[in-house]
Amino acid sequence: MSKSQAKSTPMTSQAAARIQSATAKANGGQVKAGSFAAVAQRAAATNQGGAAKGSK
């Protein structure tokens, strides 16, 4: 299945929190800007209609 045919599931805040938690645990409590966890958090905020921190 090509990427354009794949079903898209919106990122939820709960899923982003799990990703961010796992990343922080693996990196001594740090989540770097631009990491997958940070991008997931921004996507969740966008999907909920909220502005992501640092967005324009």
C-alpha cells in the first residue's frame, strides 16, 4: 500500500503524551525540539484546534 493510499489516523493528545513520556524516559527527562515526540505533540494540538507552542 502506498503512502497516498494509507488511512490517516489523527494524532490525539493521549497518544502524543505516551510518545513524549517514552522519549523523556529514554533521554533522561529531555525531549528535544524537532523530535518525533515534539512533532506528535504539535500535531495533537493542531488536531484539537489549539495553537501549538511556538507556532506562527
